[in-house]
Amino acid sequence: MKCPFCKHPETQVVDTRLSEEGDSIRRRRRCLSCDKRFTTHEMVELRMPQVVKQNGMRSEFDDERLRNSFTRALHKRPVPTDLVEAAIEHVTQKIFAFGEREIPSRQIGELVMKELLKLDKVAYIRFASVYKSFQDVDDFTDAVDAMRKPSQRRRKTD
């Protein structure tokens, strides 16, 4: 690490301590050229992947957009906040666990739909109707039928 005083490229670590929270390391360093001391802090940097939209444009992952998707779908639904937060965290962790630099927005939408299906079926249909661009009542019927167990599905009559 460069010395902040004389810009010499070599420094010596004099002391290392773990922070109280355990999420960073504090190091006291001494410059081998000018002999001045300074402190550095090391922390883990987690980077979420870039989101690739359907039109090919890329944007930073925004957890607030993810939260808004859940909020809109669950508007006036009886789902506890802690379950919603857990679902958002689950989606975020899945995205991070892929370990990719980029992720298609479609893949994020699928993860959200899976979590909404576990939380509330009405919220799932709301989200699916926008996400999948439902055009008519048949699209809603198909989505509801897809949620049901095979023994509960209605038979189509033409």
C-alpha cells in the first residue's frame, strides 16, 4: 500500500486488530521511506451483478426496485412484513450466489414469482399479470390453473 504522505509504494504492518463487529480489520502501518504511521481499514466488498434488461441495456442491481415489486404485488394483502423481508433477502442471496457479473432481468422476475407464490397466490397473479403481459382473461385463467394441483385443475371446454 502506498504511503499517503510520501507516496512510497512499500509500507510495513505494525499492528492488526479485528473490529468489534468482526466485519473489518484495522491495520496500523509504517512507511519504510518517511517512517510516518497511518491506519487502514479493510472490509469485504460485495458487488451485485449488473442487470441485463430485455432490450439489452444494463443497469446496476437496485434492491429498492426489488422491494417495490414485492410491495406493489402484496398491496393490501395479509402478509407479515418479516416474511416479505425474508423473501426479498432470499431473492437477493440467490442472485448473489449465482456468482455472475450479469443477470438477465427475466431471471430476477422468475425468482420474485417463486417467492410470491410461497407468500400469497393473489400477489403472485398480480405480479405475473404485469411480468408476463397478460392480454386477456384466458391468460389469468391459465395462470390460476398452473398454480393448482393437477387434481384441482379445470378442464377446458371449447
